[in-house]
Amino acid sequence: MVVPVEDLGELGGSPATDGGADQAEKPSIWPHVEERIADLVQSHRSTIVFANSRRLAERLCNRLNEIAYERATGTAFDEHAAPLAGSQPPAEVMAQSGAAQGAPALLARAHHGSVSKEQRSQVEEDLKAGRLPAVVATSSLELGIDMGAVDLVIQVESPPSVASGLQRVGRAGHQVGAVSTGVVFPKYRGDLVQAAVVTERMREGAIEALRIPSNPLDVLAQQLVAIVALDTWQADDLLALARRAAPFAALPESAFTAVLDMLAGRYPSDAFAELRPRVVWDRVAGTVTGRPGAQRLAVTSGGTIPDRGLFGVFLAGSDPRKGGGRVGELDEEMVYESRVGDVFTLGTTSWRIQDITRDRVLVTPAPGVPGRLPFWKGDQLGRPLELGRALGAFLREIGGLSAQDARARLLAAGLDDWAADNILAYLDEQVRACGHVPDDRTILVERFRDELGDWRVVVHSPFGAQVHAPWALALSARLGERYGMDAQVMHADDGIVLRLPDADLMGLDLLDFGPVDPADPARDGGAGGERGLTLPDAAFDSEQAPVGATDVVFDKGEIGQIVTDQVGGSALFASRFRECAARALLLPRRSPGKRTPLWQQRQRASQLLQVASEFGSFPIVLEAVRECLQDVFDVPGLTELMGDLEARRIRLVEVTTQEPSPFARSLLFGYVAQFLYEGDSPLAERRAAALSLDSHLLAELLGQAELRELLDPEVLTELEQELQWLTEDRKIKDIEGVADLLRVLGPLTDAELAERGARPQWAPDLASARRAIQVRIAGAPHWAAIEDAGRLRDALGTALPVGVPEAFTEPVKDPLGDLLARHARTHGPFTSTQAADRFGLGPAVTDGALQRLSASGRIVQGEFHPAGIGQEWCDATVLRRLRRRSLAALRHELEPVPPAALAAFLPSGSTWATTASAGSTDWPGPSSSCRAHPFPRPRWRS
């Protein structure tokens, strides 16, 4: 392990400046790292440099080539001078990107997943053939054996895990009997500690335990659709087949049944179209068959890699359908900040943007031209608990040795002299600042005020982000519940950071809680002690932080449930739900081969979540929670940690400092990034409290016209025809169309089915297949989807036929509300009486249910119909569509006509008449028609 400077805490000499007149230097490790890497590459025949992100790989690769160019030509690149190709920057909007100076690829080329397969293959061939000295790669080169002879592997920043580090360093000397040689360059002192532990465990072969996902229901749903797309299967055989796979060996039958229910259309797809049935499940016969379109859905939308809506980058003039011209892909945020004519680098080559279409960026090569460096957004799981414990034990061991013995221990672990000195100085400064170093037996709670005078509380813990993430979630909920404060909480591998508003400024006197007694044993490391109660007239200590050590400790038996209760409102859950829904084929790709923007995926996932959250057994909601709790969070590890705190096996120490300690400064390094991008946050978390207003009174106050005056009668008729499937393009063509019709529109009579194109035998055939039932509603026989059996029985008292499966007769939350909401979604404005007549109910019962729907925002009340039939109800979405179409029709009426139409209209539209003789000079009057009437110019009036 190599540290290229003597003291990582006192850096200087970076070429990056503030751009001011004095060109003051910014401290940075990168110039030193880049120079040392260039030295190592040039002293070896073949080198792979690994980075932990695509953005860093591109940036580092371009800088290495600039250094090689400077050394080869003696000409230095000046980052502050104008670009080589002219006075213009490479892009109009630089935003988060740096700039490359356009140096040729003399030393290295980039290799990562956003570079096209063809480009990656060319880079690999050049490295094998010796034409390229080095490749800067991400995890894209971790696996595989056909890479030729590699002399050296360089890892920039600590490897993300021991297993990853072994895979990467193992690329060097990949031959029988050869020794793999690797050099690790840490980025800062906190990174240096993890790098030391990881490299030591790499030499010991102590890789992390492998965790197989347990019962991923989204993958199960995808596989079930694919299996039954062509053949009919028995449900029991499908369950047995699934249990033969290791992840599903313990699959509960209840979870399997819930997934089949979802795929068979048990949940209301009229609220979200993609919940429509994908399979037909005959519960009596026990057979499962794919519906039409299931095969296409499985083929075009299958896979488990999350779709992040990346833009494909193609050469202008090439035909992507023939498999050529692909350069790579860019993050959509990067593309939205780009303009035609901008130059960017990708794969160590400069490209000029010629056009940006809906789903791709067309480019041409721009060799030697300075370019903007790309960036991508991505997620990392963080340090696992096993590695966190090893890191804590390492810190405790080093801290218990004398300076001489500790240095010898570090050198034996593979650190160079400067790396060992930096770690010793880092730990020594932490002890002098706080008196303690966090380790596997000590958790440190540090408090200090920031630049605004607000409190920062830092929980120092080595146990990793997989434990700290759920801990931070529970801690945020506790602070909100106990003190009513909105604490900004960020978690990282090395602890948790909280920013708290000043309690005195907020008017908080912490209720019954007073300052911690210094003599209290809980302050010295006890985990179970409560803070002492203060008398009501006790003075508030403004220098006492509102959160102390006991606030961060939870009961071992309660922490799991607290995290489970809170995870549903987190941004993590929203993003994981989107990914799970896509894997379960609930967010299918509309056009194969075309990108779906990430922001549109988020909107559709949010709408689906709004519908699914009403059902506690919805399998994809359960899967998203499972993925958060098992795959991302380490809740059992957190529970074990709380138990160790309760048993005093781990002590809890709290200190108040004047400024952040060295360990705290490392944590604060990434604090701001937590709050920059929250695109996946649930809408309810960011929505302001709604005001309860009288819309009619507000309209009168503002002088707004009634909505019925704006709605076009023809548009209303046309929309109602579409909603009721009465247009020619929506005529039913087969028996599956009848099933969809009953599911979307609700119960229909034989005449109503025939009006929509259904043949008389199709509905009875559905009933024979146990997919539809015949019931009496309002005294008339109707056909209804079998999924509506329970709603019709509970809402209308309808008698159900014999043989309806129990799954369709379970009680629902609001059966009448569901029926009326569907009626509103499939009709234009209607009155309470019309809805009551449709379902055979009394007007009072119907009006009460409609009022409840209006209070929840699902429908709106007002005077909408142009004919003026009184107070009506209308679905909010239908009303928006009606209003948009009416405005479009009005705009169409106001469109200007061509000059030829005006010329034809003027003579034909005249109202003058010839009432005088041809030679008369008198004005005939405006009321008569003067077509072709001669009129001398002097008599014209202005």
C-alpha cells in the first residue's frame, strides 16, 4: 500500500485553483497519485488500474494521458488557459463535469460498462498485444481469464470488499506459479485505514460470506410469466419447480399464491393499467395459462439489471439496427445538461454531439479536442458487517500498542513508511481530540456546533453502512417523535451524521430531559441508562446538545420492528420498489430497444405504489421491503449490535468538542451529497400540507368562470364513447377482450356487451372457465369479472353463484367506494341519482360513498355538464382529460385560415344588395346586399 505524500492531513501543490487573481492552491491528493501511477505504468509492460466508479475511471485515464503527453513533448497542459481548439469551453453547461484537455491515448484507455462492447473488446486486444501500456477499468475487468500477461494491478481508493480486491489484484500474474502484484493508493486518511484492513485480509484469504437473496418475488413473477407463456402448467408443479432453485428452496406457499394472484389480475388494474392479468389461473382445476401477449412481455421486458434510462451514444449516420456504430451510454442527467456541438470524452476518445433524440445521442469523432468528462449516478451497498468488525478490531489492536510496535505491525501488513506514519498520526490526533478511537468495542458519540451554530452529532462506528443505514432511519424517526425536530441524518461506512437545529433557537427546552450528569455511568459507556429527569424549573443549558448517547440506543427487541415500520417512507424503498416492479413486469418497456426515461419510470412507479399500498399482501411491496431489510440493510447485525450495547460488551462514549475530530472530518466529507439528489423520495414525503378550501367560494372571489362554460359538448360525447369502449377502434375481437372489458368497465348486461362487439357465447364461455359470473344488479342480469365477486356481495348484497373460489370472496376495505370509483373512471360527469340507478342503491347511500371518495381526492364535485343538470361528480383524471381536450378544440377554432380562404369568404359573406341602378352614386345602406354594386372612390368612407 502506497501513500504518495508524507502527510495526508496537510496537502498542497495541486494545480486546481479557485480561478482568482492570486491562483491560490487547493489541497488535493490527486496530483501526487496521478504522477506516481504514471511512473508505475511507464516502468511496467502491462498494467490495469482499477477505480471504484466510471466517472473516476474516465477522469483518471484522461489525466494519465495528459501526463504522458507532457513528458513526451515537454509541453504542459494548463487547466486555466483556453482550450487547445479555441477560446470556447467544451460544453455550454459544465455542471458537475470536469474537462479533459484532449491529449491522445498514449498511456491508457478507459474500460467500463458504459463503453460499448466493441470499444471494450478493442481496448482488451490492444492491452493483450502490447500496443496499450495500461487500462483504467471498473469492475468490468474483475472477472474473466483471457486478459494476457498483466505485470501490475493498481487500485485507486480502497477496494469495496476483500473479494473484489482479490479479483482485481489477481489479474496480475494470472499464470500458474506466478505472483500477483498490486499497489493500493488510498484517497484520504479514513480510506487508508480500510485499505490497510482489506489488503491484510486479502493476504489471509478472509473473503466475506456470500448471501443469496431469499425468495425474491419479483424474479419469481417474471419467471412464472415466461414459463406459462407457451404451455399450460399445474400450479403445484410450478411451486415444486420454483423450490428446486436455491433462492426459492424455502418459498412459502402463501407468497407463491400472492404472486399468482397478482399475475392473474386479483388487484384492481382499472386504477393502474399494468396490473391487468398476465396469466389465467383456474383455481378449481389448478391450471395456469399465459394470456395473449405474455410471451412478448417476458422477452422484451425480462432481466434483473435495473433500467436507469441511460442514453445510447451512436455514431452519426450509422444504423443501430444493424448492430454498428454504438459508442457507449451516458447518464440522462449528463445528457440533459448537454447541447448540440458540445464535446465530451468517453472511452478516452473525444466526441462531438451532432444531435440529441428521444433515446440516443448522435456523435462524430473529435480527436484531440478538449472534452467534458462524463458522470454517472450509481449505488453501492457499503461495507459489510464482517469487514466492519475486522476494521474495528484492527483499530483497537493498533491503539493498544506502543508507537514503535504499532509502526512495525503496520509495515508487516504491507504499508509503506508514509502510509504507516499517516495511520499513526491519524489515530493520535483522534485520541487528542476526543480521548477515544471508535473500534469494535467502542462507539463514540461526538457533538460540536457547525458554522451556523447548529449542532452536529456524529456517531462514530466501524460497523459499515449496511448496519448504519437502518440505524439512521430509526434514529431519525425517534428524534421526530420525541422532540418534533426534522433532523437531517446521513449514514456512511464509518458512522452517522446528524444536523440538529439549535434547541434554544427552536424554543425547545427538551421537555423533561436535562443535561447528562457527568457522574452518570451511562455517560461513560453504559447503554441502558436513561438520562436524568430535570425539575420543571430547571435551567436549560444552551451548551448541551439536544441529543446525547442514550438517544442513539434502541431496545434489542424493538429495533427490527422500528426499521420495518420506517422503511416504507424512505427514498431507498421508493427506488427499490421501482426496480422490483420493473423486474416483476409491472413497468414493461413499451418499445424494445428504446430507452424509457428514468423520471418517467419514477412517475409510473409512484402511481403503482399509490395503488399497491392499499393492499397489505401486494407481493411487490413485500418484496421491496424484503430487499431493503435483507439485501441492503443488515437488520440482524443491527439487532446484535443493540444487544451488545445493552450487555455492555460494547461501550458507548459521548464527548463534546469545539471542532470536528479527524474521524468526523472524514465523515463530513460526503455529508452534502446526501441531500443533492432525492428523485426517488416518495411524493408524500415532499408534498406540502394541503389547504382545505371552498372551491366555489374561491372561484367567485377570483372571478373565475364556471367550468361547464369551458367544456365542449362534442368533446364530452367523444370522451364518454372512448371511456365506455364504444369507439370502432376499441371493439371487442375475442373472448379475452370480454375479460378485459368486464375488468375495466365493471358488470355489463348482454345488450351492453353486444353493443361493444361481443358475441353471445363469449361471456358464458368465460363463466364456464370460472373467469366470470352472472349476477343480478338493479333487477337485471349482468356479467361480472370473478375478481369483483366480493365487492358486489359486500357493497350491493348481490347473491353469488356457487363455486366462486374463496380468494375472490375475501372482504375488501371499501367495496362500494371501489365500484363507484370505477364507475367514475369510465364515465363523464354524472349525478348521484344516475349512479344509484346503475347499482340499484338508494341516493342517500350513494351520495355518502361519493362524498367519501371526494374527501380522499379520487373524484371531484361541481357543475360540469354543458347542459347544466345540477351538481355532478367526475373522476379527477377524466375531468383533466376533458378540460385539455376542450381547450384544444377552442384553440383549433381560433387558428388563422390561409389567405385564399379569406379571399373566398369576403365576397360570399357580404350583406350588401343592389338597390339602385348601376350608375347610382348613393350609398345603398348597410342592410342591403351590394354585391357587384359600382361605387365611386370619392364616395368611399374611411
